Amino acid sequence: MAAVIAMLEALMGHAPLTAEAAAARFSAQEWIPGDKVRGGVETSWDKGNVGGWIQTFGGGAVSVSFFVWIRDVDESGYFDDVDAVYEQGEQALADFLPAIEESSLAGHLVEAEQTEADKDEFIRLKKWTLDGRTLTAGVIQQDADLPVMVVVALEEPGIA
């Protein structure tokens, strides 16, 4: 988890946050590139058991995300007890949240209200604003045959 906190701290100083700046920070902190280049920028990174990725959107919006816990589907392509897996993910999230809330980021975090879209996308989440950006930590499963993950995402809003 220290690698994620270190990246979030490093990204905090970039205004605006760009994909190029995020890729440079991943490289500087010795994350391993995943050979997924888009728009001339490496978008997939790994360090230990943590994965990171960079996404860009219209208007200059950028999202830098990390998966800090992952549970793959079982041999059937699903989970025998999905509620138990969700509970494991929620516990992993609860274990990770103090790392964020007690880090050097704490003085910059303002708890943010969850939207209906957040509630539809995440099983459980916590959301803050961080110097004009959105920081979200949550448990997610995007489809029944995909893994359950705890993700942390820092999003730079685009120009409206």
C-alpha cells in the first residue's frame, strides 16, 4: 500500500495532472511498465502485487487508478459465494483506508458526497476531494464473471 500512497503524494504536485506526468511519476518510482502504450504514453504499470493504470478522457480529464486487492472468479467463471467475496473486499478496503487517511494526504482530503453513479458502480466506497481532484477508494466488480477488486482512483476533471 505504501507504493500507492507514494504515487498519490507524487501526483498531488502536478497541476493539471496529465497522462504524461503520471507516466513519468510511475517510471521515477520504479513501477514496471506493462507495454500498453496509448497516445504515446505507457498506461499500465505494476509494482509488487499492485497494478496501476492511466486513462485519458475528453477535455483533458485523466484518471490514475490502482488495484490494491483482487479476487479472481473461481473455476466456474463466477463465485460460489459472491457475498463472501464482497465481504472480503469490504474488509480489504477497510484495512486500506487508514493508510490514506493517516498519510500526508490527510490535510488535503475533504470527504465528498457519493453520487448515485458511485453507488451503482461500487459495492462499497469512500470518496474525497483532493486539491480539486476526486480520490475514490472502493470495492468494485464490473461484471459477474470479472474479478472483485479494491481500487483507488485519482481523477483530474476535464474542461467542461
